[in-house]
Amino acid sequence: MNRRWLLLSVLPCVWGACVTPPAVLSGGAFSETTVEEAQSRDLTGQRVRWGGSIVATEPGKDETCFEVVSRPLDREARPRRTDDSDGRFLACAAGFFDPAVYAEGREISVLGTLQATTLRKIGEYEYRYPRVIAENVYLWPKREPVPPYYYYGPWAGPPWYSVWGPWPYW
């Protein structure tokens, strides 16, 4: 009997440990450098895995660049739903990525190598963007909205309705 309870208590832990990033994001070693650190120091050549929400997608002649608001990543390497951010970064990948698919607000994770920072403007503010040459870009599926939970109170259930009729017409 105790073995069953032990097994049942260990299984969720084992299943939770099986959560892994997609194969395109789990290759090789990468540093735990943040966007904020890359803005303040020259970390050219370091391999990083970053993610966040797309602000803009800009296809070029040979590459597509994504402006991304950085978000902390979870165990799957998916950006978390949070307002915490280290800042913005540019991720540029070879080839064409359709801006209609890689649209504003979609979540992506990238694995790549840092280059020198790039100065661009956000409104009138000059912002220093760390630039990542992305080896792999992963577009996450859209999250399904969580339906709201409604609580109607103890008098809304069928026993009260069926015995006395619909409230307030008793």
C-alpha cells in the first residue's frame, strides 16, 4: 500500500522533470547573460537563448530582423507571462520570415550569438539594442485564453429554482 502512495507522489515530479525546450532551442551550451548586461558591456561572441514578445518584424534583402521585448524564459524556454523585462533586443536570422505570421505580440525564442550593440530610436529616445545573430528562431503557438470563472452564489443552483420557481417570483 505504501509503495502505491510513494509511486503516486513521485510520478508528478518525474513528469514535471520531462518538460524540455523544443529541439531547435536546446542545442549546445549558452550563457545566462541578460539583455541588460549585454547593453552595458561588450559581450560579442557569447551564445545566448533569449525570448519575448515581437514588437516589429523587418524583412531585409538576405535576413529578417525582429525587435523583441525581452521576457524571462520558463523551463521550456518559452517567454513567461509577466511584465518583467530586461529591455529590448534585435534578433536577425537568415532568410525571409513573413511579418504577417511573425506579427506584433507573438512570442518567440531565439538561440544565437551576440554581436555589437546597435543604436536605434524608440520615439525620440536613443536605445542601445543588443543584436543577436539567430541560428534558430522558434515561434510559439498562441496561448488560449483562460475562460473566466463565474460564481453565482449559493441560491443560484437548481434546488432553489426547481422547488420555489425562478427568483424573485416565488
